[in-house]
Amino acid sequence: MSLRMRLRQKATVEPFKGYGSLSPRFGPPVEVPCRVDDKWMLTIGGGMGAGLRVDRGVVVILPAGTDCPVDSNLTLPGGDAPLRTKGYFEALDGRGRVHHVEVTV
């Protein structure tokens, strides 16, 4: 099954463009196809409480080439308010090309 067939939902992305004098700046909102998955993630902590921690998070899969860096606003399907992205990962296919983008919120 192709990636396009698996991305059946729509999300709105406002890409983070940097900080202005008073607040963060974002690009214009763009609606993109997506798939939303709940995932359990193993996190390695630092500092005095160093250790492993299991967190539940939401991973949103977007098409390759989607401009959605960390700190972007992402409105999920059926969501009222945008969420701030915390992580960005480009998944590669077997030939070393970007297959899709995964962001965590």
C-alpha cells in the first residue's frame, strides 16, 4: 500500500520561522495529509534524575518535503488548538531517499 493511501487524515501545519522581537514567528498555515499514531517512547533522562523513562506521545506522519521543523504549530484532525511540535525525523526508504516525515507533539 502506498504512503498516500495510508495518509487519510488532514493536519494543518504552521512552520516555525524563528523568534521575532516579542514572540515566535510562523509561516502561513498549510493543510497536509497525515496519519496520527499514539506511541510509547523510551526517553533517556539527564541530570540528577538520570535514567530511563517511558512516555506516551503522539507521532504524526507527514509526506516527504513537508516543512514542519521543531516548535512548529500543528493542528491535528478534529483539534481545536494547535500543538507545538517537539521532535522531527526524516524516515528513509531503501535507496537513501526521504520516504516520509515523522513529528512528535
